[in-house]
Amino acid sequence: MHWLRRIFHKEQAEKHLDAELRFHLERQVSDYVAAGMPPEEARRRAHLDFGGLESIKQQTREARRGNFIEILRQDVRYGFRMLGKNPGFTTVAVLTLALGIGGTTAIFSVVSSALLRPLPYHDPAQLVWVADENPRAHMTVVLESDYFAYQQLKGAFQDVAAYEPGETHALTGFGDAVRLNGGAVTYNFFDVLGVLPQMGRSFLPEEDRAGVAHTVLLTDACWRQHFSSDPHIIGRSIALDNESYSVIGVLPPQFEFLDNPRIEVIVPLALQNREISITKPMRLVRAVARLRQGITPLAAAANVDAANQRIWAGYPPSWAGMMEGTRAQVLPLREHLVGKAQPALLVLLAAVASVLLIACLNIANLQLARGVSREKEIAIRGALGAEVAIRMALGAEPRDVLWMILSRGLVLAATGLVFGLTGAFALTRLLGTLLYRVRPSDPATFVGVTLALLAVALAACWIPARRAMRVDPMVALRYE
Amino acid sequence: MTQEKSEFLKGTLDMLILKIVALGPIHGYAISQRIQQISKDFFQVPQGSLYPALHRLEDRGWLAGDWRESETGREAKFYALTRKGRRQLETELVYWERLSDAVALILRTAE
């Protein structure tokens, strides 16, 4: 921490230097006086001996290498100047870096928010998505009467809930009318997910029926944005599509609705048809279930298939034919929500990571071979080698020269980072609108990626720097 | 001759300073006086070389600076030789002896 102390003590060091030189000057004056010189003359002579006080101070300051910030500032300025002198090199290096950094950060940010972040439900590993996949109709949903049948499969599921992300509702009565994304769920939906409202309660069985008084749950974001975090919201009535709904609860901030995390208000699904009927309109729903302990999704699917055979035997003949070839699908919830994107995302991540790697190799290479190559030794080690050799020959310490090269690399990397992260930010926003659960800006990812990339960039500069240091100064000077 | 002397001094100043400081803590003005006296006025160390050299040697850890009262009662910065500095001085002395022996040998042989 030598240098740290020096930064803080810079002012004091400056004072000390001044006092030290002044002491010298005054001792000289008094010695001249003691030798019999008149005081005026002695003063003049001493100043004359001394030469320029400021230039001595400057030389003395320079004799100390220690001032870290000062050196960093000079080296960075030098780095910028060198890059300005080689616009071609600089453009290529910065562009490749920006491309690599931007791509890696964006994709990694997507991967981490979509794939690595745990689902915001209790024990999400036990949650499965249940559907019947009909290859001919290209449908993967559940008929409402079937959902009631699956609820009886106690051997496979602890409980099954149905939900439907879907309609938008017009909210009126709170300033301008706004459209809210709405979802509908069965009363046990939140029990299955293991989510408790942060305020109020979730739906009661008697509220999950047609023709009863309307109730609604708000997400945390909706409550904050449209109801200014009103602490007395529970029990208030709000108008959705000109009908009155009573607010019974506010969901916790981390909650995300299934399939569509942008859903803001949730109402009961109010399913009615427990039996199949061709005279009533049957609703198609989506189902989520919590597996019984020790049951695998595959075993549960076999259970559902068996149940389907029984149920469909009771279907009207025209429907039974339609169900032919339909297979139960029981997928871990995570796989259902992000599974389709997973391989694509990982491939993309690998692709952009290799772009970054190539970018770093390019920079190492360009650093190495920049400038016009000269004879043998120099041609092999590049212009950088010559430059290093000259500096070493002029008496620079290896540590200083190494630092000079690294700081130049840092300037490059930092410029690339600025462009890259800007691009990454835009790209993640775009991907966020296309993919489920992607958060546009995950600060932790951005910071982590930045640090990792700086390390990689430094390594890319370090290697050519080490090589260049091996040049014999005499050989380099001969060709310079 | 002045030019040549200052060139000669440049290469040996560090060693001369280390040697003088080795005798005991001493401030910059006294060092320059001492060098002048001992060399019988052959060397006059300009301040523009002395102070950068002192600070460089301090920065390398060969000298340790310390503020204390001088013989006139004023505060002055006294330099003392560190253990690292003593080792450096020994190395430089050995090197110097070999160099001067070699030069002397050449001069004698070439006569």
C-alpha cells in the first residue's frame, strides 16, 4: 500500500520537498555570510548556485516512480495518443472487442436471467406443467373437464391448478384509463406454486365460481405503478372493463405469472364444466401441478395417460376420434417456461464467447505485429519489441515498460467495453421483449462480465508484452 | 573539464551519496558540502542532480528520510542508509574496484 499512502500524502510530500530545498538554500546563504560575504550578495550567489528551484523540484518528483495515479494518468494519455496514431489498428481492435463484449454480455445476461435464476416459487423442482399434446391439432392444452379429472390423480400430484394468461382489462377510475394484462387462475393456483400474497389473501374456493362478486389480485408492480403503493388497497373496489372488482391481495415483488411475466391483475378462472358436454362451450386451460414426493414427471405422465383412456371412453364418439394419438405431457415447469430457448441460448453464448476470444487473440496479435516489421529479430517480435527495447535501453525499469503496454491495452479494452456494453444493453432489451423471464438489465451480470472481460483483455496484452520484453535492447536499437 | 567532470559524476553520484550517508544520518546540504570537501573541491554536486538522486535512492529503499533538528536548530531532512542500501553500496564498491583495477591495468600495460 506504498503508493496509496503516497497519494494521500502528496500535498505533504510537496511541502517537505519545498522545505528541504529551502533549508539547503538558507544554509548556503548563511555559509557565504559566515565567509564574509554581504547578506545581499550571499543571497544572490546562493540562488545562482541553485539554478531554477522549480525545475529541480520537477526533476526530484520525477525521480520517484511511486505516484501511481500520476503514472496511470500519463500512461493512459499516452495510450490514447498511440491509438490515435494508428487509427486502422484502433478501429479494428475496438470494433472486434465491442462485438465480442456486447454479444457475450447480452447473451450471458439473458442466459443468467432465464436459465440460472431460480423460478420464484416454493420448491420449484416439484412443479410440473401438465398438458395433452395432440399431434394432429397441434394443441397442447387441457380441456376443462379433464382438468377436474386430473385433480383426482392423487397418486401422481399433490394438487393441480389451472390458469390462463390472456385478456387485457381496461382499468378506469384512476386517472386516465389504462390497459392491464390480466390472467385467470383457479383458487388453488397460489397454493400449488407455494406463493403467499405480501398483503391480503389469495382466492377462496367460493370466489372461483361464475356469478359471484368479482375479486382480483394485483402484482407488486401493478400495485406500485397504478395504485401508488396504496397501503389500504385491500378491500377497495376497482373498475375493470366497467365492472367492479374487490381487491383482496397484493402478490410479492418476486412473483411472476406463468408463461407471461408481464401479467398485472389476476382474477378467478371460474371453471364450471366438470363433465364433458357437446352442448356447452368447453374451455381450454393450462395446468400446473405439484408432484407427489418421489414421483417422476414420466411416472406422472403415465398416470395421466391412463386417466385419459378412461375419460375419453366416456366422450361422445365424434370427440373420442379427435383425441386419438393424444399423449400426456408432464414437464418440469422450468423446462416448459424456458426449455425451448435453452439450447439456442447456449449455442448463442458459445458463439459470442468465441467471437470475444477471437477479438482478444486479434488484439494480442495486432499488438505484436503492429507497425512495419523490420529485420529478423524485430520482424519476429514486432514494432512493440523495438519500442520496449528502446525504452529499456534508455533506462526504464521492466516494471514501467510492462505497465506502459498494459495501460495501452486497458485503454483499448475500456473503449471496447463502452461500445460493447451499450450494444449489449440494447440487445438485452430487445431479447427481453422476445423471450420469457429475461430482464433487460441485470446489474450483477453486467458488472461481472465487465470484470471478467477486463481480465481477459489484460491477459491478451500481457502475453505480447512479456514476449516483447525479451528483445535484446542492442539488437533493437541497431535496427531502429 | 567541467563538462567531463559532471559526466563522470553522474555515473558515480549514487555510490558517493551512499558512501557518505553510510557514515551516519546526514541532510542534503551537508552531503554536497562533504563531497566537495573530501574531493578537495574536485566535485561540486549541483542541487539539480543531488536532490533527484536522493529521492530516487529513497524511493528504491536504499535510503530512509527522516525529519529532525539540524545542528543549527532548524528542522531538516536527514538521510540514513537502510540495510538494503548497505548491500547496494557493497555491490557498487566491488564493481567500482574491479572497474578501476581494470582501467589502471590497461593504462599501465599500454604504457
